[in-house]
Amino acid sequence: MLAKHPLALLIAASLLTGCAVGPDYVRPNMPMPEQYLGAATVEQRHASTRADLAVWWEGFGDPQLSRYVMLALEQNLDLAQASARVVQARAGLGAAHAALLPAGNVGGQAARAYQSVETPLGQVLSSTPGFDRYGNAYEVDLAASWELDLFGGLRRGREAALSEYQASEAGATATRLAVAAQTADIYISIRGLQTRLDVARRQVQKQQELLKIIRLLYGKGLAAELQVNQAEGALAQVQASVPVLETGLDAAMNALDVMLGSSPGTHRAELAEGGAIPVAPGIAATGSPGELLRRRPDLIVAERRLAASNARIGVALAEYYPKLSLSGLIGSATAVSAGNLFSGGASQAAGVLGLRWRLFDFARINAQIDQAKGQEAERLAAYRLAVLRATEDVENAFSALVKREEQAVALARGVDSLGRARSASVAAYQKGVVSLIEVLQADESLLRAADAHAQAQTESARAAVAAFKALGGGWQPREPEVQASK
């Protein structure tokens, strides 16, 4: 029986097999090394604490840092925008799913008209006995329609919407990790600038004390005016560095307030109390580069967008084929009175099998398919590049962490030695054994070393933050559920 109706046979076969045109998505294979180049040196670091990747900020042992990170995760406005994008993507997924389902609506109308007798129709009707120029019409209908997704274009559209939704979810998590890392980075920078300011101010105090001694000796005729001028110049140089550091500190404090979703100056009073530069903790587990593909949410964003672009090729290919739809209507209509609306004589029904086929529009369809394939190629290249850069981020962070810590250790020894040398040179100058130039040189060397030590401590802690961010912060996503139409 079906053999006599090829169209019915085609519909039945398509609905049973659920085929969908276009390529089924396969996650690209990315060859990755078994371990990071810097993993061994990072794991051999001597750290007093170890951080869990899930809540890595707690590993720094700074309650104020942890509190600010948690505040940022609750109040940051970038996160609010990311959450809103997830809602939009969820709505898009709902719309794509609804397109596969039948649609129905109820309509009704009541109309009253006054017929013109000057029109051809009016002239004919006016010659009818008992013609009434007033007319009424009442109608109530229940209509339903359903596009038969024979070739899977709508299913591919749903597949694309699902991938975009998953990308938006991963994007929100990526924003969360970025906000936590940036908050910690700014806080560490603030503590580093405060430490450097403290170094500069202590050096100003020492230079002032030295100048006081030289002026006293000058007053007794034991020092030349040149020495006074040299000491004043050295003091002015150190004093000039203070406003620069204060400007940077103000900017960092303002940036932290904005990260916390508050106006600049909100947390300045509690930050002004100062504090030590947080010490970088040990990393509990670095994992492997292969695990990075499942751990870093920004890579999942890139991979899900690639899946969406793959599905859109199927959406474009489906335009080659005819679109069939079923629609029906049942209702009641009358032109006599509302009381007759639901009588047997007023009932009406209709059933329609619709066909739409872009038979002479293949050139435009070809262009749409080529565009979809080009977008997929672009997304594939973007995904591969994102993977390479993610691995680069980890390697750079590991290298910076280890090298900056080595620099900080070496500078700590230098600061200790230069501090003793400076004290000895002042004592020797007062005894007339060395010149003032040697004392000023010792001061300058000590200032540079102490400032560099504070910077190295700051940068090692910031490198640890960068490492935790590069590793994905320990976020373990669920495996994406790709709706493959086969």
C-alpha cells in the first residue's frame, strides 16, 4: 500500500530512522605531551602550605585575601553579565527544542459590519428582499501545525543551541576563575606596593638621619658643604620615589574595589593597615596537559563552539531538501448570531499537508553551506590555538614561579649583607675612615636590593596565582551531552 505513495513512504522512513544531514560531531584529537616541562621543578618547591586547586586562594594563608576573593565571586559585575548570558543561551535552547514540537493556538473573533450599497457586491445584495446592511460574524478555532523534521535541520539546530548553552555555562565558570585570579593578583600587588613604600620610607628616614649627622659635622667644620649637598640630593632622590609608589597603590586599591563591585575607596581604610606579601603555596597536583582539556573552562568554551559550528553545517545542508508540515483546524463559525456558534451547522474543520522546497535557490544554499564550513574551520583553528596557549600559560607560570622564588631568596641574602655594609660604612664615615660617597653608595645599593626583593616576593606570589588560573582552578565539568542525530 505504501509503495503506491512514495511521499508517505519517505515520511515514514525518515521518522523511523531519525536521520539528519550533515557531519556528526567528533571531538578533535589534540596530541599533548605527557607532562609539563616545569612540572618537576614546581613539585620540588619547598612551601609551608599546599593549596587545593578547588579553593587555591586559601593556600596563601591570608584571611583577608580569601575574604576579598569570596566577596568578588558574590558581587562582581562581570560575573553578573556572564550569568545573564547563560540565561539567554538557555532560552535559545528552549526555543530550538520547541521548534521540533507541534504548535497550537486558539483564535476567535466577533465582528459587526455595515455594508456599502455602492460597491458591486452591495448593489447585488441590496436588491435581495429583506437585505439588512448590518451583518455579524462569529468564529472560534483551534489550530495546530507541525513541521516534520525529515532531514534533521531542526535537530541540528537544537544540537547547535545545546552546544552554545554548554559554552555559555563554561564561559560563566571561566569568568568566575578569572575574577578570583584577578582579585588575588590585585590584592598581592597592593601588599607588594605597600612593602616597597615601607622600604622607601625607611630609607628616607635613614637618609634624613645621615643628613642630620653631616650637618652637625659641617657646623663644627668637620665636613664640607659639598658633602651636605650630596646628602641632600640623595635624600631628594629617595623622597621622589614615594609619590610614584603611592600613585600605583591608589590605582590598585581602586581596581580592587571595582572587582568587588563597589565604588573606589570602599575598602581603602582596611587595606591601609598594611600586611605582609602573601607567600606562594605549594601546588597539590599539577596534572597533565591532557587533563587541561577537561579542566580549563575556556577550552571547553572553544570546543563547544566548535561543536555548534559543526551542527550548523547540517542546518545549512537541510535547506537542500523539501520541508513538509502538517496543520489542522477545528472550530465553529456563524454569520447569524452568537447563539448558533457551536451548533452542528456552524462547525468547520480543515487538514493541510504543506510543502516548501527551495528548488531554484541552490546557489544561495551553496553559499550558506560554504559559510557554515568556513565558520567551522575558523572555530577548529581557534580551539587548537586555545589549547596551545593554555599549555603555554601553564609553562610560563611554572617558570616564573620557580625563578622568582629563586630571585627572592638570593635578594634576601643580598639585603642582609648590604644592610650590615651600610651600618659599617656609616660608622666608618663618622670616624673619618671612608668618604661620604661610599656611605651614599651603600644606601643606594641597599635601597635597590630591598626594593627588588619586595618585587620578587610579589611576582612569585602573582606567578602562583597565574599557575592556579592556568591549571583551571580545579573545576571539573560534567561531560557534555551532545545530542547527535544519527
